[in-house]
Amino acid sequence: MTIRYEANPPKILPDVDTAESIAKFIKKIKSISENCNAIHITENVLGYQRVSPVKVGKIIRKEIPDMPITVSMRVRDKSENEILEFVDNCITIGISGILVLMGDPSKNGKQDSGQKPSTVVKKIKEQRPDSKIDLYLSISNKPNFSKIGKKLEASPKGFMTQVVQSIEQVQNLADNLNGFPVIPIILFPSEKNEKSANFLNLELSSYSKGFEELFNQAQKITGDILITSPNDFNGLNEFLENH
């Protein structure tokens, strides 16, 4: 069973010491790594500029050598050369997998590159055929399976979902994506994460009541989950410590 922790690297802000922010971030990763067995590092969530997942991933590889690391790679604002450079850096560092996704529109107004995740996965596999790195695509928590042909044709290693809200969603994804590993993303329910829950149209009080069962059953169904807690690190760390 794999429990991955989704880590958002520090934002790059004009009045904040980035080196200090990175040090605090790595300290948190060291702490939660005792209670999970993989780390997933995001890239520029919601379009805000953050420290590169490659940069912090390199530090984590040195500090926690045996911890598997996957990262997100936005393609919305990358050229083909920038994408290949990102992939090559991940391979060099020893990153185990990349979630290739479109990403949210950039807050700094950077123009879209026109790159599409499914196409990017196919190109990476063609241009880096001998690389050992796994490539994942994102998928809705309730997709129209008749309209995901391009994702399937790209032959990713597997799929990471949007935040799932029920055991039924997890089972449906696993049943209909037979042959592909599915990694459901689960939001840790707490008052501090209420804003995230509202953004996802998730009713927090009822979701909270069934969360432990969802946490346990999703692991049984897929063998691999990604847990996110954007605004409550300590709450999630304590939960994982007791499970």
C-alpha cells in the first residue's frame, strides 16, 4: 500500500526569504515522511509562482534517499524544449514519476504554449524511450469514459485523479481504467481545509464522517492514494501517525 503526501513548494514572494521558506518546507517533508511512504511535489498550483518541484525534489532526494518522489509538470506555459529539460532533470535526480497536466492559467499572464498533456506524454516516450521514469495523466473523479480516448492512446503509466469524494467514485475509476494504475487524490477534512473543500464543491461535514472509510477503502481498491491537505499540515501529520 502506498500513501503519498501532496506537497506544495513555497510561493516565490518579493518580501519573503525563499531560502528560508525552502528550509521550512524540507523540515515539514522530513516530519511527514515518517508517516507516509511517498511524496508528490506540485508545480505552481493555481498559477502562482512557486519554487520548482525539481529544485526541492533534489534536496529531498539527498535528505531522504529512499523516499520515492513524483512531481507535477505543467505544460500550459512550457515549450517543448523546456518540457524535455524538465524531464531530463527529473531523470538525473532520480524522480520516480511525473504527472503531466495542463495546469491553471498563470497569474503573471504568461501566454499558453498550446501543449496538451496527452500529446506531451506520447512525445516524451518517443524521445526518451529508455528512461525509467513513469508518466501519469490526470483524470476527472467522474469522467465520461467514452471521451478519454486520447488519454488512453498516450499509454501513461497510470492516472492521478481529481479529488475523489466517495468510495463509489474510486471503484468506478478502478473498474473502468482496468490495466492502468489509478491514484485517487483525497482531501484531508478539517476546518482549515474548508476553503479547499468549498472550491471542490465538497460538503465538508458529511465528507468528514465518511473520511476514514474512504481513506481505508481507497487504499484497498487501488493500493495507492495521494492525500492532500493544503492548509492543515499538522492535522494531517497527526492523522497519518495514528493510522
